Amino acid sequence: MPRPKTKEALIELSKMNYEKLLTFINDLSEEKKKVEFPVQYLNRNIRDVLAHLDHWHLMLLSWYEQGMRGEKPEMPAQGYTWRTVPELNRKINKKYTN
């Protein structure tokens, strides 16, 4: 599918990709769902990946809501810059794994 050029196309592509993700996960055996990823990866299992994606999704919604109110959201998050995203990702990971 080509890059979306409208809001509606972006929403449709997002829904399709979300469904693909759910299908992929649901089709895995219970054993594979519990497999730990190699130690060099920040997120160590499927649960970690989903929690991480959800957190970024919530941040995106917050940026949107702030922007719609005429505010300028701190992106990517307060105290972080796009260059320090790896540090932010480690903080997000720690929040959901403890």
C-alpha cells in the first residue's frame, strides 16, 4: 500500500497494521508467546513490546490533544529530546517490567 496521503488513508492503514499485529500474536503458540528475546534487546518478550508500543501510542495521543488545544507539547517527553530517545525507551521499559 502506498504512503497514506489523507487522514482517512492513514487511519485505514493503521487499522490494517494493528489487525496484522493482533493476528500474528494470536497465531503464535502459547510456548512461543513466552519466549524471551536475546539479551541485547531492550524489550525481552512480546508483553514488553506491546507495553512499549502502548506507551508511545499514549504519548502520541497526548501530543495530538495538546496541539488541538493550541498548546505546544513537549516531544518526545518532558526532559527528553529526539536524541535521547534511547534513554526514554529504557525508562519506559523499566516502568512496565518492574
